[in-house]
Amino acid sequence: MNFSDLILPLIFLLICVFGLIKKVDIFSAFLEGAKENIMSAFDILPSLVLLISLIAMLKSSGALSFITELLSPLASAVGVDENCLPLGVMRPFSGSGALAIFNSTIKEFGPDTQTGRIASVMMGSTETTFYTIAVYFSAAKIKPSGKIIAACLLADIASIIISSNIVGIMF
């Protein structure tokens, strides 16, 4: 048995001991927290359903391929590896979709190739922008402005460009 197997039971035991020392009704506190989290989940659910539907339509309609082809000349001009462009397009929308594209990129080109390295850096330095905005802003009951979305997408674009160029410099 590894120590890592004991971490969760130890944390649970620590919480129970701390609750007993502070004379807190642990069961009631747990139920109250669970009730609050279920309400948060219900608040977030419509945004997630919309986002998942849009991602499915983007993939199955061929729009991802169309967008990638459309952006290819611009991406090449700023030094982005065109083999990693589909990953860069999908990443702001879907972490799982981007991971699938990343896996196929690694299988096709290999992890130790220029494309594989760029894809790896890109996965680590970009964000699932729309998912993050949908979840956190829905939970906080804030409507995101266009400025926030633009700033987040600009950060993603900068990460995509810098990923390709830094890997190009270092390898």
C-alpha cells in the first residue's frame, strides 16, 4: 500500500477529528454544503449544455476543418505550426476535444518531433476559455462582457503563437 492510497482517508479522518474538537455537527455541515453545491450545479447546467452542444456541432459539421484552413495562411505568417492549428482552434472551446486532437497529433507525428513538442507546450499554456467562463461566471451569477471574452481569447492566441515560436527557438 502506498502513502498516496491513504491520503483521502486521512483527510477525511482529519476533518472528522477537527469537527469533533470544535464541537461541530459534521453531518449537518456536510448536508448543508452538499445542498449548496447541488444548487450551484443547477445554476451552471444550462451554460454547460449549450457549450457541449456547440462543440458537438463544431466538430460534426466540419466547421473545425474549415476554420483551420481559413486561418492557415495567417498562422503560417506568425510562425504557428499548421499541424498544431486544429489544436489551437479547439482548445478554447473544449478540453476533451483538444485532448483528442492532441492525442492524434502525438500518434501521427510522435512526442519528440517539433510538432509534438509544440502541441505539448500548447496544451499546457492555453485554456479552455469558454468552458471556464461558462462555469465560473454562471456560478458567480455574472454575465461576461465582450471585453472579458476578447481578453481571454487574445491570451489564448498569444499562447498559441508563443508556443510555436519558443519551441522553434529551443529545439
